[in-house]
Amino acid sequence: MFDRLKDLIVNELGLEENQVSLDTDFFNDLHCDSLEVIELVNSMEEEFELEEVPEEALATFRTVGDLVKYLEDITEE
């Protein structure tokens, strides 16, 4: 799960693979703004064939690990 998401983040944000870990903070480490995170989540929805991520969940995404946990939680259901 992490590797697929990492590849998506690297491609979407034009990063090097070593810049992305579970602890990478979108705002502090990658200097993303809210719109970039929303666009990234939209790409994640397409990549993982998800329904739209609720706004309440969007507000909790600060790190790559937050996204991985969200994906793991919803795919277990």
C-alpha cells in the first residue's frame, strides 16, 4: 500500500523517492498547500478506485502515514 501511494506522491509532486516516508508531512516537509493535498487525494481515489473521500477525513491528512492508515482502514471494510 505504502509503495503504491509513495509512487503516486512522487509522480504527482515531482519529488525524489527518498523525500517520501510514512512520517513525511505534506505541509511542513513538502510545503504543499491544501489544494495540492486535495489534488493528491483525488489522484489517490482514482489510483485505488475509491469513492470520494469525505471532507472530515481530508482534514486529518497531514502525513503520508495518515493517508496509508486511511487506505488500510477503508480497504479492510
